[in-house]
Amino acid sequence: MEIRPLAFESLGVRGMATYLETEDISMIADPGSALGPRFSLPPHIKEYTKLYETREGILTAAKNVDLLSISHYHFDHFIPNFENWKFIWSSPEMAKELYSGKLILAKDISENINPSQRKRGYMFRKKNLDYAEEIRVADGHEVEYGSTKVRFSQPVFHGPQETDLGYSLILTLETPNFTLVHAPDVQGPMSSETLNYLVSQKPDLLIVGGPPTYISFKLEESDLENSKKNLIELAQNVPKLVVDHHLLRTVDYKDFLSPIYEAAKNYGNEVLTASELVGKEPNLLEARRKELHEKEPVGDDWYKSLESGEFKEGFNAPP
């Protein structure tokens, strides 16, 4: 199985986009990337450059894949069909390029979904039904391609039990010799139900979204403790555990992971980031935004040009 991270916090942007290929099928899980507000500062040019690069990587990889999957409708997990250059780097043309002719397995918009995601999901279906080969509800479904099984969980909580943030889907890609699990935005997981499901899949490699410790003041201490406890259990059960996404919006992520690293080591397992999975050091641009602006200030004129769409012609990278 080929596993290639395309957009993650450890690669400089928000996202969990992952290219997956077996002997039977190729796909991209959560084909999106984005930036976000932080420190009352706009993203630095280095962040926009990385956003462009990861987006080009997604669009290029998507040209020849068999299907795309979307776990939920946050804008760092899919490309919406409207124009936004400030945080998402999206346009109707870009969305059409990504989704045209593709089988899309996506989160149901009729059940287990919060209002904001329901609206986004509705617009996603409305705008792309004419371009995509087909858009299918993924929740709880399994599809077989030769000896490869593509399996989706029932909706799991986007963090702790009964969170207002809604639900996400967990993807399992299983071949006779290897099982990968891709678990976006479960935040550890914080939920014991989600932990039990992850363990039940018996992954050889698990890619999981860690907790958002960078906004710990908004979280219940018990939820963060549950996240740490559950990650320790995963580290004891999964040979290779990739923890990324929300957790890597802080340069102090290793402090949180310290007992998880130790647990993995004691069981002969490994914990790493998405970038480390492909032999690269984490490039935490959002977490270092203050530092980047102090060392390399960006003029207001550049941001005015950005918001006007000046850089979209030919989809050129920011200077």
C-alpha cells in the first residue's frame, strides 16, 4: 500500500489530505487544505506558498485516482465551490477540476450533522452533482475493489461526546496484508466509543487527528486527559501511529505526546507526525506565525493584492 500525506499541519497547512493506493484502487482521503486565523495576524507569505504547493499536490494527485472521500465538511478537508483566497485558496474552477468525473464517497448531510456542515454539504452536492461521476453517502458503508476493502464508520464525534462541532467519518482501507485507518478530527480521540472503534479495526498504520491543545483554555481538562489516555492505548496497540492536525498547531506538541511516545516505545511501536512518515521534519508554519512576521514582515499592499484575487490568474504561487 502506498501512503502519501499531501496536506497536514506538519507539512505547513491545515488538513489531513492523504493519497492512498493499493493494487486495486487509488484514492485521496479528505482532499483539502487551508489556513486559519491565529495570533490576530494574517497568514505569512510562507504559509500561502505552502498552501499553494499542497493544493497543487492534491489537484495533481487527483487527476488519476479512482475516488475521493470526504469525512466531514470543514474547509480544510475539501475544496468548496466558491472563491476565497484569504484562507482556503478556492474557486469554482478549482473545485470543478478536482471533482469532475470522480466517484465521491462523502459524509451524509441528512443525519448526524450540525447545521453549518449540513449547509456546506448541501452546497457541495448541489454544485458538484453535474461534474462528479457520482456522489454517494459513505456513512457506515463498505465497498470492495478486488482484494481491497474501503470501509467507513458510522459518524463519530468531532471530539468529545455530544460536541457542537458535529461528526466525522473514519476510513479503513484494508488489503489481505495491511490495514490503514484514517481518522480525521476525532481529537485524540476524546471519545471512548471512537477509541473502541479504532482498536476494532486492527490498523497496521493509524493516521489520527490529535487534540487542539493550542486552544486548551476552551476545552474541558477531562477531555484533554481522555485524549491523552486514549492515545496511550492506541500507541500500545498500533504498530505505527501518526498523530497530526490540530495538535501540531503548537510548537509544544511533543510535551503532550511525551507519555504517548513512551508507551509506544515500551510496546515496540512508533509514534510520528505525517511529515516524519515521509522522512521530513515538521514544518509548523501556523504555530510559528508570530516569529515569521517578526523576521520577515509582509506589507499591507501584498494582502490587498491577495484579497483582490490578483494571484489567481493562472493559479500562480504568491511571490
